[in-house]
Amino acid sequence: MMQCKVKLGHAGLDSTLKVCTHERTARLLASALEFRLSEAATCDVPADWRWPVIFIEEPVPGAPSDRIEFIAAAPGVEVWRPHLRGAEHRMHLAHKAAMQRLVAQALRQRKIEDYWIWFYTPMALPFAEALEPEGVIYDCMDELSLFKGAPPRLLEQEAALFRAADIVFTGGRSLDNVMGKRVLIVDKRSHIGGNAYDRYDDAGVLIHPYGPHIFHTNSEDIYDHLSQFTAWRPYEHRVLASVDGQQLPIPINLDTINKLYGLSLNSFEVEKFFESVAEKKDEIKTSEDAVVSKVGRELYNKFFRGYTRKQWGLDPSEPDASVTARVPTRTNRDGRYFNDKFQAMPLHGYTRMFERMLAHPNIKI
């Protein structure tokens, strides 16, 4: 995660926006972002309007002294990379005082006084408490508190960020109920729902134009919330891979191995089988590493290598390990693609569910 600063320079609207987001998103913002604050909507904004951007990255621990490394990343984009003493992880509160001091000093040196702050994560909020921005934006696009390993203080800091934010970007309706704010949804397509949009074709069949989307979650809160807007059609996704002339379950499970090799292993024996063929890896960096460290080279070649090349246009040695690490390897006969407690499809489709979610007087599309 990282922060960035964007300068809006036009007529009476002259302010700087400091954003917390991913580097890829930041580069897109720097080159093509066309977001307009409501005040700017009444201005004659030139077509080539661009904002200088500063990204303040997470602090890098273990430095001999506290300092900021200034990097000219691209035209109009500068990265501030803090190097701090101490061994605590990057977003640890132990870095709060040093981060506040270094950032404030850098802003003074550059004579930056009018600015906005844009947060991508509430975990960065303590680092900005001493700043005095013209406004605050929170880019709340994920239910971060539900992520595995989410810090306990995340909910508290997110609540504080909601109170401080002048504008909140979000993917759902629940924030309106919590904060009572008006919500504006801006979609570049002619329909709602993004890639989860579905519609009926001329034959009356409900189709997913952007590829199938399957709802699955372990969160009862999420399931109950969405159940306000849709009934459900029970559905458990099961996939068969065509391998060596056979249709075999994927993710790889006990039946996969027994059918592929003509064996009669039980759950304990197949676990030993995986151990016997797995390749030891000192460090798991790529998708290839993630797979061969679990099931070995032969199963990797049969089930994963060709699929990854077809799906992503990349060899599995290129994508990050997280791409295939989410696909489990099972020692039982569970043939479902997902393990989640709740698996279903909206009874009348995702679009109908989204329409009901957005049917609120404070929400405008």
C-alpha cells in the first residue's frame, strides 16, 4: 500500500490530493484519471487536465536512520519511500511519530500547503493525523476487516476514517446506511454491475457477458446482507479437467489421483503420495513454485501449466504465487471448486440484485 498526492490546478480550485493506493493504480491515476470534485464540475476544465502525484509508500523498517528516499517515478509522479529504524512491520504504530515528522518536513520543504488526502487503507490514518488537508477521500473498495489476518484495530481506524472523510468511494450500499451520506455511482459502461453484470439473451437465457461469476463466502454477515436483495439458487461449482483422455476433478483430490494413475489410495495414503512427489522450495515466489511444492512437477504439467498459459497468456513461472495458491489440493473426495460455507447464485441474476441494492433515495447513478 502507498500514499500519493495529486494537485488540482484550475481557476479557484487549487489543491493537492495525497492518496493511499497501489502503485499500479497510482500510475493510472497519474496518466489518465478524470475524477472531478463537485466544485470542479462547474468549471471549464481543459481536456489535458493532469495532476502531479506523490506516492508515500509504506515505511521500510531496519534502516540505520530515519529518512525519505525521493524517487522520480514518471512524469508528474514522485515516490516518497520512508526508511525507518526499528524492526516492526511496515504499518506498525511504532512508526507513527517518525512518519508524521518526516512527511510534515517534506511537505514544508516543498511548500505544499493546499492538499487533499486519499486513503486506500485505514491503517495509514495514524501516519496522517498531524496533517491539515483541505479534504479527505477514502477509497473503500473492499471489506478489509473480513480479510484473513486483518489487524484487530482495523475496524476502529476505519470508523475514524469514515468520520473524517469528505468523499467515500465504495462498492456497496451499506455505507449509506451507516453514515447517511449521499452516494454517487459513476459507471463507464452503459449498465450497472461491472463484470458481474448479467442479462437475458434473445432466447430468454440468463447469460454473463463478461464470464461466469459464482458467489461464495464464509461470512454469514455478507450472505445475510445480500439476502435482503435476492433469493438464492443453491449451486456448488464442480470442474472436470480433460487430462490424458479422462475427465478428472480439479482442484486435485483423492479421486483425481486414483483415476489418473489407476490407484486405490485412501486419504492418508494420498497425503504421503503428495509428499513423495512434491519438490522442496526454499522460497515460494511464483505460481509454478506454489504448485510443484505441493503436488510435484508431473501434476503441475498435466493440470496447471497449460491452463495458466491459456487463461492468462503467461507461463506459470511468471505470475505471483497467489494466483494458484488459492486453488486447494485435497486429500478427500470433495469435488467442489470452493470450500466456502455459502455457495449459491442470485435467483434472478446479479443485475436484479444490484438494482434492488441501489433502489435508495440517497443513491444516484
